[in-house]
Amino acid sequence: MCRWIAYRGETTALEHYVTSPSHSLVTQSIAALESTASVNGDGFGLGWYGAHPEPGLYREIRPAWSDDNLRYLCRHLQSHLFFAHVRAATGTPITRPNCHPFACAKWLFMHNGFIGNWTRLRRQVEALIPDALYPARVGTTDSEAIFLAIMGAGLDDPVAATETTLARLVDLVGPDRMRFTAALANGKDLYAFRYAVNDRANTLYYRESEQGIVVVSEPLDKNPGNWIPVPESHVLVAKAGEPTRIVPFLYQHREAAE
């Protein structure tokens, strides 16, 4: 499965999280420790916010460990909110439009997971994307389709929009498996989800300091005590000017409210 990093906080160079740590994202692309795929070499991508409302985006199909451009970019790019992702494909082609993150308007999205039996369900999932947003569908992954469906559900409340979309997906998936460990951002606020149906959810951790918060698929060092795991069926909400919250997500939340 894929590995990713999301950061929100004081403006900093991407290298401090993507390339420099002892178990950096580039290292994880070669030797992930908490993934069903130890090698994530099917492309990589960066998404970051700067002076413009829409995010910058750089995606490449070669492995992260073999691209010198990535090290130069991470050393010189600075941002207060950025995503980085290394991909292990789950059946869709290795093309640039299929590499994460995905961007649409002011939003960034990246995903570690899959929809079981995607070939059978693809047409039904894509039907969740409103006509006005469908021109933004340039790749073939389930991840991009989920992102655009979430956008179509209304991102005034990103958690509610994601709950609505995933509830529809759960109905479509039926007895098949689905994993959804994903990050979503709008340039100010960061949301990170950990969820699965008929399966165990992919790992997700975070670490927070006065400088900011970093959310990762697996720790960037060999000391897991430095990191807090996000429980399954929960979402991390890191909104600008507010304390970080971990709240129940989807069915657990609904059952607790009944």
C-alpha cells in the first residue's frame, strides 16, 4: 500500500519530513515497515500551498528514490501546509494523472487504500461525481473518483461530506473490502481519515508540537513512542486556530449517537 505525509504548521522546507529523517518518505518508498507492500515505487507526488489559493502540484511516475528532482524540490520548497505521497499501485496504470496527491480548486487529497473489485464498481462510483466536477476526472484510480465524489457532496463540512460519500461506497462494496486512509486539505485546515470495511484499516499516526502537526502512514523515525496512532474509524481534524481533535467517524459515530 502507499505511504504518505501531511503537514500543517509554521512554514518549513519539505525536506525536513520528506527526505531528511532516518525513516523519511523516500526511505519508506524502498523499505516500508508497516505496509503490505514494502516497496512503493509506482510514482510519487508533492502538493503544497504558497502564495496562491490553489495548491502547487508535482507528480512523477518514476520511483521516489531515483529522482534527484525530488530532493532539490524538497530542499527549496517551503510551505505551511503540504502533502507528499509514494505510490504502490493496486491495479490501475502507472501514469502521472494516477499519482497522488490530487488537486481540484483549493483542495488537495491523497489516499492509501482501495475499493475492492474496482473494475466492477468503477461506473457506479464515478456516477457519484456531479456533472460539473466530472471534467476534473483525468485519471483512472478509485482514489481520484472518491475525492471528486467527496467534493460533490459539499465541502462546507468536509467530515460530513466524506461520511456521506463513504456511506454510499460501503453500500456499493457490499461484502468486498474497502480501505480508506486519506488526507484532505483546503490551504488552512487539514483532515486525516482512518477507516475500513470488511478489513483492517491502514496505519495512521500523528505528532504535534508548537511548530505544527505532521500526519504519517508510519513514523519517520524508529521510535514509535514519538507518535500517536489514530484509531480506526476516526478522523483527525486540525483546523487553523483550533486545537487538534480526534473524533469518531462514520458508523461508530452514528451508533454512539443512537
